[in-house]
Amino acid sequence: MMSRPKLTISTRALVCQDNDLRGEIIVGAGTVLHPQCRVWATGGPIMFGSGNIVEEHVVIINRGPEPLIIGDHNVFEVGSVMEGMKIGNRNTLEVKAHVKTGTWLGDECVIGTVCSTHENEILPDRTVIYGDKNDRRIYSGNKANQMSVHMRHLEYLMQTLPKFNHSRTST
């Protein structure tokens, strides 16, 4: 039988009940964990900052002894996998993206659809990985508008998900 996870969930976060949570997990204010996601702290804890969105079929795993720290306002799109050591703020892992073991993401990085990092890689701020060869570049544009879209997305999820899903509280 699987042991119950040790959850610390902010009163302003939304963690749906129909997901697979293991180990010590701390969920910051405004973070949303959709149903059908897996968050496994099999080594050290996983610590979510505020305003993150974790969509369906996302897998976030911490096998190492150190905490996996997830910053603020990150988006983990459907089927993406996070096995890295640390992720900064305002990053996007697009559909089926994969951040491999030991990797650190800076701020405002984008891992494109079906793209992946290398193991033990350190990505500088604003790195974009894209294309079938996992090409890389540094984004030089303005992302100011993206934050307002992210906040509206969070508001919508906070209103809609509880209508169709039960939520969890701290244990």
C-alpha cells in the first residue's frame, strides 16, 4: 500500500484530488495542480512557489536528496516531464517537453513541444529550445504581456476546476 503524501498546500492554491502525489510536497499560493498529474518527491521534497500551472498528465519527479525548487508563475503543459534540480520563474514547458535529470532552468525559458534538455544542463535566463533538433537561442523580445495572460488563465482555472473536481487540503 502506498503511503499518504505529506502535503502543505496554501489556502489560496488549488490541488485537484484525482492525481498521484507522493512524498513531501509544498504548494504555494495561487498554484494549480490539474487532475491526472503526477508529483513524486521520492528523494527530497518538491517545493512549488506561487502562481504555477501544472496541467494534466504532467510528471514532476525529485529523486535526489536536495529539494526540487520550482519558482513562481511557471506553466507545465500537458504531458511535460520535469526531472531537473531547479526551475526559476515564468518558464514554460510546452506539450510533452522534457527537462532531464540534474538540469537547472533560469527565468523565462521555454522548452518547446516535444523538445528536451540535456542531463545536468544549466540553461541561462530566456533560453528557448525548439525544433526537431532541440535548437537553442536566447529570446530577446518583450514578455510583458505574457504575465497578464498567465494571471487571467490562473483566475479562470481557480473558478472552473472546482466545479468539476474535488480538491485536496494539507495533510
